Amino acid sequence: MITSFERLQDRVTDVVSDYVYSMKETNAQELGLDPRAGYCLFINKEAIVVTLTRAGSLDYYGGFEYISSDHVSVLGEYKFYRLFDNYGTKCDRVWECICKYYGMQYEEEGMECE
């Protein structure tokens, strides 16, 4: 017997998967990271996403283990490293990678990405 919670969980998983697969698929090198940090990552201008099974590599080799928990969300089978937390604070590490991927200039002090 399928419970209503299981149905809810399936629906959430489907929605999250659809969102992730609408993002651009990339790898760690394209984000300016050690290649061991990840071979199948997803990115847009709001977040970097990895499957939970591969999050350890991104955390360790990509330095994402130091990202504040305010910028990290786990939804379904994915770990999201968000550019902004719920208070509008920008995450430097995520910003740097987004700038690298999209070919924008990153300036550490002013956090300008042009």
C-alpha cells in the first residue's frame, strides 16, 4: 500500500529532478576546480548542484565543505550549493565558480562578476 507521504515524496523527487535537468551539466574543471571534485555537476546562475552520492568529492576536492550550511540545501537526491542564502548573503565560493563557468570576471573584494 502506497501512503500519501510516499506519493508526496515521489512528486517532490520528480519536481527537483526536472529542475536539476533544466540546468547546464558541467564538470569541476569548467568551474575552475580540481577535476577530482566532480564529473557530473549542474549549474545555473543561482546554484551548483551535485547528486548526494558524489557530494563528498565536491566538498573535499572543491573546498565546498567550508560553505555555510545557510547556503546548502538537500532536496531529494541532490545537494544544492546556493549563491544566496535566505537572507540575501552571497556565498563567495559558489560565486567564484559561477563566474568562472559563465566566463565572467570575478573580483574578490567587491564580489563583482562582470
